[in-house]
Amino acid sequence: MQPSPSLVSDIGLVAAALSALTFFPQVVHTWRTRSSNGLSGPMLAVGASSMVLWLVYGAYKHNLPILFGNGVNLFFTLLLVFFKHHFQQLGEPEKPAPTPET
């Protein structure tokens, strides 16, 4: 028995929604703490690049779940990039070096 196209699309949309929420807690945490020390610039750049490529692919395939999930994730990623730049411009203190345990 083959699943209906509607069911497959619904599964894709749920997966996209869950994927889109992966960056939300980090956005909230960064906003509340006003600190981006834990964010890796290269990770954000690679992540944003991959999401842009997924958006191009999703547009070519006319695939709404891919467009939705990656569009929301790209928005959150760019928001984190903005926070990282903005908080550093405000003079965010450096993350303290870990102290060796004795």
C-alpha cells in the first residue's frame, strides 16, 4: 500500500516545521543573554550557505516543505548573524577562558 501524496506532503511539512524550530531556542537564548560568545561565525556562514542552496533546490522542485523549513531556518540564522555582529559592536565582553580544575 502506497501512502497518499497528501500524507507524504503533510509529513514533509511537519518535518520542515520541526527543523525550522531548531534554531529558535538559540535565538531566544542569544537575545536574552545579549551574548553571542557561544556562536561560531564559520558555522553560521556554512549553515546559511547550505540553506540558500536548499532554497534554490526547493524552488526548482516546487517543494513547499523544503522551502518552508529552510526559509525559516535561514531567517533565524541571519538573525543570529545580526546578533553576533550587533553585540560585538556594543563591546560584548570576551568569553572568559576556562580555568583548569585542580
